[in-house]
Amino acid sequence: MKGQYKRIGISGGTFDPIHYGHLIIAEEIRETMGLEKVIFIPSGNPPHKKNIKVTEAIHRYNMVKLATASNPYFEVASIEIEREGYSYTIDTLKQLKQIYGRDTTFFFITGADVIPELVTWRSFENLFTLCEFVAVLRPGFEKEFLLEKIEYYKRNYNAIIHVVDAPLIGISSTIIRKRIKQGKSIKYLVPESVEDYIRKNALYLYGFARNTHLTLK
Ligand code: ATP
Ligand code: MG
């Protein structure tokens, strides 16, 4: 793998579940930034959601697999879900550097909501030396505010954070989970394969599914 890739995108998240927002943004950034591929990395035990229950990692991983299957530029990595304990992006980046070598630049794709939170990430100063960030706006987030934050990171930590103008997509996993609980349709918010998977495994019907013995009639 060493020396084979120059520019790789990383799409990290809880993906609970993955939706068209994630997919559209990743594809847009892949093209705009000239990335050779985008690796989706579902989190294991997200450190920032310690008190919030998250669906079993294997389900989230399976859904990311299904959602990305038709795009030859998309790949899914299970490194975070295989790791014991909480997963930290810094460890993931170090692992990826080992695999791909020093000639590969990593571009970590994030929505505007994640940028202000970066200061809470483990070894974030160090993270800025291991990857560049690519931020896109999400509905409800002011561009001015995003740019201010980015300036702050640039000035204080020499961070490289690109801003890409991508379509604003008003989809979130929270909205999807809520709609399922309310018995509403999630068509056109997630790929059909993901919709089927959610239905077959009865996910999100009763809060966060931890056991999978439930089946729909
Ligand atoms: P939740 O509502 O559970 O927080 P989410 O939709 O924000 O879910 P995450 O898995 O938390 O999805 O997000 C992973 C990454 O994808 C984050 O960087 C987030 O900002 C980004 N992202 C998610 N949805 C969108 C969207 N509609 N537009 C742009 N970025 C998005
Ligand atoms: Mg989120």
C-alpha cells in the first residue's frame, strides 16, 4: 500500500445510520479535492457520545458497507470497531500513516458542526500534523462562524482546514432515528439497501437497538 496513494479522504462518524448527506458530501469532496478514494470509518465506542447510547458497531458498519458498495472510490474500514475501548481519531490516523506511508496526505471530511468540537478531541494539535481537514456547511451553521473557527485553528495550531462549497443537505441520523420511531418514511434519506437493513433488523424502533432478536412481521 505504501507509495500507492497521494490523496485519501477519510469520512469518520458514528453513522447511526449512514444517510445520503454523508454520501453526497463524500463524493462532492472526492471530486473537488481530487481524492483517489474515500475511506469510511465507522466509530467503535465514540468518545464524544459516552453518555449517549449508540447502535451496535457491527450494524452501523454493515449499513456503511451496503451504502457505499456501488461506488468504486468508496471503501470501508473496520479499524475503529475492532479496537478495544474508545476509539480516537489520532490513533486511527497513526495507524493509517503506518499502512499508507509518508507520501499519502489524508483529508478528514467533516460537517461544520464538528469543527468547533475539534479542541475536545484527543491530541488534536498532533492530529493537525497528521491530516488536513475539509469542512462543509450544514443547515443551521453560519459560514462566518465556521470561518472564524478555522482561522483560530490555523493561527494557533497551523491547522490546514479547507472549506468546500457543497450542496446544503438537511439530513441527519438524528432525524432518521426520530422518523423511524414515529413510524414515518425514511425513503430518499438513505439508500434502499440501508432502509431494508434497518427494517430487517428492526433498528431504531425502540430507541437504540442492542439486541437483534427482534424481527418484523
Ligand atoms: P447524528 O445526528 O447522530 O449526530 P449525523 O447525521 O450528524 O448524526 P454523524 O455520523 O454524526 O452523522 O456525522 C459524521 C460526519 O458527517 C460529521 O462530520 C458530520 O458533520 C457529517 N455530516 C453528517 N450529515 C451531514 C450533512 N447533512 N451535511 C454535511 N455533513 C454531514
Ligand atoms: Mg453528528
